[in-house]
Amino acid sequence: MAETNFTKLAYKTLQQGKSLAGLAHKQLSTKLMELIAPEAIPSIDPISVEQLNELRRSIEALEKIDWQEADQGLYPKSQLFDAPWLEWAARYPLIWLDLPSTWERRKTKQTRDMPSKINKEVYPDYYLQNFHHQTDGYLSDHSAGLYDLQVEILFNGTADSMRRRIIAPLKIGLKTFENRPQEKLRVLDVATGTGRSLKQIRAALNKVELLGIDLSESYLKQASRYLNNHGKYLAQLVRGNAEEMPFANESMQAVTCVFLLHELPRSARKNVLKECWRVLEPGGVLILADSIQIADSPQFSKILEDFNKVFHEPFYYDYINDDINAMLIESGFKFITAESHFMTRVWSAKKELDQ
Ligand SMILES: C[S@@+](CC[C@H](N)C(=O)[O-])C[C@H]1O[C@@H](n2cnc3c(N)ncnc32)[C@H](O)[C@@H]1O
């Protein structure tokens, strides 16, 4: 009991520390931007005290469920503390060094500033952009090295807690196959990026076969480093487009997809959901996690619209107004449920057993 209380306190302290660090970073970088690149400052009104309180309550609820689900054994408590801390500490100065080029891109509205050596033919046009104004978009080792830290800062240290919300519905969804040994189950993480969700799934389901797909070779390289456990790889990583995946029909028992849909035009969003349906075995489950939307979170509509103004997210406005439930139904999914956790909406949808 004393040990549990201590771990809970340590987790709360860590989250508070990450939150403060995120806020301090943002305040400092805004001050610096005011001095050095005032033209890059987006014109948005400050958020109200009520909204700030609402945000605080929502973060507290997220931390509560994150702790509870670890305490119930849905994933090991060690996951609550899992991060490559030394690597992040070493890379943090690079985030500061990268800021001026980010501001320049924001100021000049340059959003197609891609590395010259990439072969543009192999990527869809919508992908060749500096999402969030990030240097090289998703297409360099430099970008892959900074991404996780940037996301943690953006969400004040809650990104991994939000990603972990896929674990409970994933485990529930996989119950359909509970008569099979775990080794015979294949779970695919679509747009896996640097593999943080894969690592979380591996910790929660330690025997399933794990696969990840992403368009970025650099992000997959980073994922592979991150998922390499003393020479034993925790997942099979494949470079490819989620709209047209190189996997056989009905070859997966579960598919997860975290923070992809808001970065796709609507037609690609539809294609991805249809692909997820195609690769799932009947009875399989799709778990999506992405930004909350206006319809389910009207209290945060200003924050969602501001996000769209501050960061280069060309498809975000369309996404926050899109009807994902309808799109899931159109793709063939049934038994759709959804719930929100702070800034993330998590959907669970099944491919019916009797097709
Ligand atoms: C915002 S990141 C999310 C990454 C990861 N799931 C996470 O939780 O951090 C979006 C990811 O989607 C990938 N991506 C974007 N469009 C894609 C597509 N059509 N097919 C495969 N991956 C894509 C990007 O390379 C990037 O790694």
C-alpha cells in the first residue's frame, strides 16, 4: 500500500513537473519570439479563466484514469514513467536552435520547405508540407529526433497519457479472439511515427505480433532505435502509405491509429479507414485516437480553432468538423463507441464477425 501511494505520488509529481516544464518552455519561447521575430506571433486572444479551469479539470481527469488503469494492471506502472529521458535532455537544446527557422517559416508562410534530397514521387502531395512548421516536415532524421519532445511540450507532458487511452479499448476489442494464444494475434499501428504507441502496446500485450507502418523512413528509424530491446526488436516496421497498405486482407486482429487523421485531407482519411477495415479479420477491432472535435467538445472550440491558426495544420479545420462516426460506418465498421480524454478522442469500432 505504502509503495502504491509512493508510486502514485511520484507519477503526479512527474506529470506536474512535465506540465510546468512545457508551460515554461512555451512562455520563454514566446518572449524570445516577441524580441526576435515579432511578425511570427499569431494573433489570437488569450483564453478565458473558465476555459483554463476546464482544461485543468480535464488534465486531472486524464491523469486519474491513467493511474487507475495502470493500478488495475491494464499496463505496467513503469509505463507511466517511460521515456528516453537522457536522450530528450541531450536533444532539448536542439529544439531552441531550431526555433528561428520555425518562426521564419511561420512568418513567410513557407509550408513546403522540404529537404532537397528526398524523392517527392514516393509521397502523396498532401504529405510534403511542414506540419506544425517543423523543419523538414516528417522527412529527416533531424525532425524525427525532435518530434517526441516537441509533442510532449505541446501537450504539457500529457501526450503519452493520451496515447495510453487506446490500451483499454484495444484489450476489450481483442477479447473476441481470447481463445487464441496471444502469439497468434497481429496488431498493426498505422502511422506509427517514432513508435511510442507500439511501445505502450508491447508493454500491455507482451506476446502479440506487432507491426507498424509509416511514410517516413526517418521516423521509422527512430522507432526502431526506440523499440530495440537489447538487440531484440519489439515490432516489425514497414514504410508505406496508410491509404494503400502492403498487408493482406483480414490479416490483423487489431489496428490502432494515433494522431494521423487530422493530418489528412478528407479523401485520404476515408481511404485510410477503408484500408483499416480491409486488413482486419472479421471480429477485429480498430482503435483510433486523434484530436477532440468541435461537436464533442464545444467548450474547447476556441482552443481547437486557435491551434489551427498557430500551427501549420492544413487539414485540421476540416478534421475538427468532420463526422468520424459516419466515416467509420461508411467504411463498414459497426459497434462504434467514442470517448474524450483531455485533447484526445478515442474511437473503438469493430469489423462484424458475420460478413
Ligand atoms: C502526428 S504524427 C503521429 C505519429 C504517432 N502515431 C504518434 O502518436 O506520435 C503523424 C504521422 O503520420 C505519418 N503519416 C502521415 N500521412 C501518412 C500516410 N498517408 N501513410 C502513413 N503514414 C503517414 C507521418 O509520417 C507521421 O509519422
